Amino acid sequence: MKWITERDALIAQTMAFVQSVTGKRDDLHPPEIPMATVAASVQIVPANTVVETEPLQAAPPQPLPLPPPRVASHDVRTEMQARIANFRKHQERFEREREEYCAATLTKLRAAIRDPSSRSPADK
């Protein structure tokens, strides 16, 4: 049953530490442990004794993400206008190419209707 007293002592010490740091009492109340029990469970090590412990391995702090730089509204407006103009040019090019393809196809079709001998062998 020694581990139970050690556990209770650890809980009491932890709660005392939390209360000293936060300045508040928690809603959780640890069981009352006499100080004699706490003192008996603590090991006293002479000052010249080296106690080997595992080194703490803390994760390096993660940098905070930087917000995107603010751009002046004039620059945003100019960029939007440039993108819209580029999009319109692209759409006009597509429309022009469609019209040219349609006109060329209709010209071939009309020529084929007028002169059946001008058809290519693959079309027959």
C-alpha cells in the first residue's frame, strides 16, 4: 500500500503547486494527507550526490505564420483590370478562331455542293 501513499502525496504536492501558481483553488479537492506522510515519502539526497535523470526533450517553438502583406487598393485595382483585359483578349481570340474555322468549313461545304468532283477521296 506504499504506492497509494506516494500517489496521494504526489497529488497533494501537485495541487499545492497549481494553487500557488494560479492563486486559485480548484474545484477538485485532493484527499487530506498529513504532512508526516508527505515528509516520509520524500527522499532527501545529499548535496554532493549526483542524481542522473533523463534530459527534458522539449519541442522547438514553432514560428507563427506571417500574414500576407497588405497591398495598396490601387495596386489591387490595377491588377484586377489587367487580368480582366487579358481574359477578354483570350476570349476574343477564341471567338475569332471559331468564326474562322466555321467560315472555312462552310466554304469547303459550299464548294463540295457546287462541284461534287472536288471532294477528297476520303469524303466519298
